[in-house]
Amino acid sequence: MKLIRICLLAILIPMLPGCAITTDLKVAKGLKDATHVNIIRNSAVSKKGFLEVMKAWLEENNYKYTILPEGSSAKQGWVLTYRGVWSWDLAIYLSSAAIKAYENGALAGEA
């Protein structure tokens, strides 16, 4: 019985720190006054839901938006870029994500 407990602890303890989430945020202050936002498509993000959630948030907050092709310039108006990485650990999960906001080519905010 003691051996079973030790084996269970040896399996469960390394799983505990795997649930940490960190967030870094720099608010794009002028974005709230924007009427139109461009999103540069990122084909490296394999899950379609990431872009769909960004579009839904923009619609909910009354922003008009245009999806630009990958490789487009971020130098005109407000432009959002995004990155999302999914990993596998007993299930597929979003392990890393980043959204950057540019105003006329200058980084204005990021999350």
C-alpha cells in the first residue's frame, strides 16, 4: 500500500506546476477611439477559432475590420497581428498567444 502511494505521488506532483498562466499586457490606449481595424492573417496559427474570437470581439465592441493577407504592412491605421501556439498534454490546449496592436506602424499595445 505504501508503494502505491509513493508511485501516485511521483506521478501527480510533476503535473501540479503545469497549470501556471502568466499574462503580460500593454494597453493600446488610442484603440478605443478607432473606427476601423485591420487584422493581418497568420497562416501559422492552425486553429481557425483564434481569428474568429478576435473578429467576434471587434464586432461586439462596434469596430469595423478588414482581414488583410499575410505579409501585409502594419503601417496604415490600426493593425492587429496575432500568434497562437497549441500544445498537447493529455489534451490540446493554447500554450502561448500574443496579439499586438500597431498604430501607423508603431507598436501601440500588446497582450
